[in-house]
Amino acid sequence: MFDWLLRGPRRESRSLRLRSRDEPSTTTRVDFEELAPEIDTFLGQAAYLQLGFFETLSELIAMTPELEKKAALSRAAGAALTKHEELVGLISDRGDDPTTLMLPFREPLDAFRRATHGVRPQETMLSVHITAGMLDDFYLALSTSYGETGRRVARTLRADDDRQAIVEILAETIASDEEWKSLLAMWGRRLVGDTLLIARAALRPTTLRIADEEKVEPVFTELMAAHSRRMDAMGLAA
């Protein structure tokens, strides 16, 4: 299923530790041996994802007539672009070419963006809020595998995403017509499968063994819990 993300043999073992952003540092961590991708794969994917969020938000700005909403979407787009630029800077600091590292992921991640692009602007806004939130959490968990480089990535991902304005726009939409509530709730549920596939593929490009599945399960359990909290905050059923 994940042949398009195959990167060849790993040069070294990695350890993935999961801790929710909202949990204290004393929380038990779940360790993963030999499941985290090589650092070039990790950085290339993370950087291109942020560029994709910026591009989608830019498209939304162009199709949104209200000036106030344009400004709100611009702030969210600017935050995504800043994260992308910081990750690109980190790649360059390591002596690598950012384009070279991102290029292998252009096709699959663009396909993911198309699959999660809604027919209506409000659906696409929800897509950005949900998919970016889930994948930021996932890459934040992965970042603990990469020493100081991972810590720099974590600082970037923890920065303000300025997406609260999107939540407010969606809340206004839902309040304007009750039918939006069921439509967006259904769309939010649809996003989960595609997003988890991207996360799984980033972790390992082949079918996981049963023992590996048991190690991965807590990660996806936490991603789903955070997803439910985001949906609940908007009054939507996850």
C-alpha cells in the first residue's frame, strides 16, 4: 500500500516517543524501535506538508469575498509558510538541499491535498484545521527521535498556527444554518482515514508486523483523541 513512500534501507535505528502537547512531562511515553523514518524523510515530508497547507489556505483567500475572513485566512497561511520556511532553513543548515528532500513527497502529498479538498470553501477550511492539526501532532511525536534536530522541529511545530480564526468562521457558518453541522461533521469524519494513511506511511512504508501494530496503536489512539477534541470544540461529532 505504501510503495510510493519507500525509501530503501534505514541507516540507523530510531526511537519514536509519543507525548501529547497537553500532557505533563511526567506522562508515560511509548517507545518505538526501528519504526521512525530516516531523518531526511522526516524533514522532507514535514516541510512539504507545511507548504501544502499554505497553498490550500492561499486558494481559500482568493475565493473568499469578505475582507475580514481574508485577513483571518491570511494569518493562518502566514503561520504555515513560516513553519515551512523554518523547516527549509533547518534542512539547509544540515547541508542538504530542501528541494531534493521534499521532491519525493510532492506527488503523494499533493494527492492527499486533492483528496481532502472540499467542494465548498467551508469544507476545505475544516480540512486544513483537522489534517494540519493531526499531522502536526504526529510529526511532533516523531520529532523526539532526532536529537537536537528534532527539538528544533518541535519548536517550529509548537508555534502558533493562527487557525483559531478558521474555527470561528466555521462556527459562524454552523450557526447560520443547522444543515452545515451535519454536513461538516460528516466531512470531518471522512478526513480521518486519509490523514491516518499519510501518518502511517510516514512511519513505515510497508505492512506492519503484529508487534509493530501494537507499538503504533497508542499513537493513533492519541491522534484520534485530539481529533475528537477539535471536533467537539466546534460542536461537531467526531
